[in-house]
Amino acid sequence: MADDPVIFDDGGSTRIKKRMRNAGGVMDSLLTVQDNVPAEGRSGSQHEVQASGSSYASLTITSVTVDQQGAVQSSTTAAMLFQRNFEISSGVQRISGVLVPDAATGFNNVELTVHGPVANPPMVEAKQTGRQRRYVVVNAPPIDRVKIDGNLVYTADGNVVYTTVVVI
């Protein structure tokens, strides 16, 4: 598992960030949304995240729920391995991750694609605090589904108030 996790969460809108010092500008290519990326009829942007220490290979999902009585519960999945890809859905907006072999390091990097329909392309903004930058898909609702290698592994129910996906 890579030493530099990529974190996706839905604190208002879907956010993307890396847990590393001096991360400002590391994934700025996500800000450049173009038509027909990744495919005809979609608009999106891409960035290949370089693995450090070892390959990207798994993800965990944490969700926080509040029941009718106001009781808060948190649950975290065990690390789930992926062989090819993952997809995080926030309404019609998607964040796809595809493993890409890096011949120079021998590790698997992950190519991120943020995309939505041409009629409602993702609006990606960068926000920075100190040397930490996060990328926010401001027109994306909360995370509602996660797929690994095409298989649905998470669906948010009506009680979920916060979801985090960590790719390592």
C-alpha cells in the first residue's frame, strides 16, 4: 500500500486531498476540465498520482450516520483491495481511479479522473490552508456510491451525514 494516501470526503461537496507536506499545487491538473474526458458525452479532468513507498492497491470507507433519536455512529470497512479501478459517485459527478504501472519505480500509480455529464460538468476549485491544498467539486452532492473493479461495495443510506474514502 502506498505511503501517501489520497483522501476523498464529502464535507459539503466532494473533496480530494493528499496527506503530505508541501502539497500545494500537486494535483492542479484537476482544475482544467475539458469536454470528452474521459469519454464522449462527459466533461472532466485528470491527474496521475505518483505512488511513494509502494503501489496503490486498496481503499477503506468510513461513514458517519445519525439515527432518528440523534445517536451518532461511525463505521469503517476493512481495507478492500482493487485490481484495476475504483469509482466514487456523488450524484452525476464521478471520481474514477485507474491503476497505472510506473516503469521507473515498479509501483502502480493511480490516475484520477473527475467527470460529469457535458450538460453539468464538474466545477473543481482549489482551497489551500498553509501548505495543504484540497480540490473541491463544488457542484457535487455527498458521496452516495463506491465501486471497486465494477462491483458496488458501498451505498449511502438516508442516515449517512459524512463519508470518507481513503486510497492507499
